[in-house]
Amino acid sequence: MRWWRTAVGLLLTAVMLFPVYWMVAVSLTPADRMRKSPPDLFPLAPTFDGYARVLREQLPYFGTSALVGVGVVAVTLVLAAPAAYALAKLRPRGRAPLQFVLLVAQMIPGIIMALGFYSVYVRLGITNTVWGLIFADSTIAVPFAVLVLTSFMASVPDELVQAARIDGAGPVRVFWSVVLPSSRNGLVTAALFAFLWAWSDFLFAATLDGGGALKPLTLGIYRYIGNNNQEWNAIMATAVVASVPAAVLLVLAQRFVAAGVTAGAVKD
């Protein structure tokens, strides 16, 4: 009998999802009930006051994060796709060391990069700008996207590329009409991870913020918690609302991400 495997699986799933349930439950719990010890496991008198406050106070932060996320995705794909095509199909000299450098770039601590950006941004006077955050977040997303897309584009059959060249297509036409459409799963994977990195970024946002009004969501949550550390229903409501876009994107792009990650294991 395999019922015990199902039971263990359900138990482990419940344990892993309990923090999500607790976040939603607390977001619906009235503020006065949060002072009860122990707190209610299930909100007996649910309220949406926390969500109303979030929608009233946090929408500008959502807009900034969405704008930064879309910008990072655009910059990442524009830079990473041609670079990956060159490494995978044009095979220039020194591509192996370059791929190693891209891999090493993923290991640089974010705080080091943030401090370096801060000194440069202060001199240029571009702290607290949307495009400044887009550039900073792209430095993390682009190397990862190049590595993923390189492995994926390397799996595109060379016969397709050669057939296009025989028909008179140049390198740009081959990239645009043959390799890029065949790399849809890899592109979706790279775009999704780039957006999620930008959406959840806190380090660059906290370091490069100059005290202005253009703050992303993570910084808005941080300062909201600092100013209202007793109103946990509003805090958790912010976390729930902030999790919705990421969860929706993951569900919609699940099959593309699975195929893109699998393609990353193809040997060149």
C-alpha cells in the first residue's frame, strides 16, 4: 500500500505552505485580535482593513516595481539574446573564458556591487531614478540570462541554421528568424527570472534610494513595517498583495520555465 506516501507528501506540503496560510490568515485578522496570546489559528472575525490600507498607501510602490521589472526584462533580453546567439552559434574566440567570467559574475556579493553603484550614482546624481535601478538590477539578470540562453540556443539544430544560410540569410536574419523563435522557452525563462529579481530586489533599492518618491515595493514594505510595526494585518496584507504578481507569472510560465531549465543541461 502506498497510502502512507501520499500522507507524507500531503504533510510535507502542508508544512511548506503553512507560512503562506499564516500570512493570509494574519492579513485578515483585526489588529486588536493580534494581541491575543496565542493568536487565532483561523481568523474568527476576518477584516479587509489591511488590504484597503495597502491599496490606499502602497499603489505607487507597486507601480515603481512594475516599471523597474518591465525595464529589466527589456534590457536583459535585448543584451542577453544576441550575446547568447554569438556564443552558441557564431562561436567566437575566447567564448569559454567569457562564459566563465559570466559564471563568476553570479558569485559577486550584491552588497559589493551596490556600494560600487552608489559611489558612481552619487557622482552622476542619478540616485533614486527608475532607470538607475533598472541598470543595477540588469547587472544581475543579464549574466544569468546569457548562460541560460546560450545553452538553449546551442540545442537548436545546426541544420536549421545552415539551411537558412544556404537560402541567403545572414547572421542577423538567422538570429531573428530561426534561432530566436526556436528559443521561446529560454526567453520566457530568462524574462521571468529577470522580472522576479527586479520585483524582489531590496539591496539595490535601499542603497541607491536618494530619499525621493520613486521607491519600489520592497522598500515601501520595509518603511511601512518600520512605521507601523504593531499593525501586522496591514503588513501581511502588503506581503500577500506583493506575492500575487509573482505567483501568477510563475503559474502562467510554468511549462516554459520547466523546458528552459531542462535545456540548460544540454551539453555544448
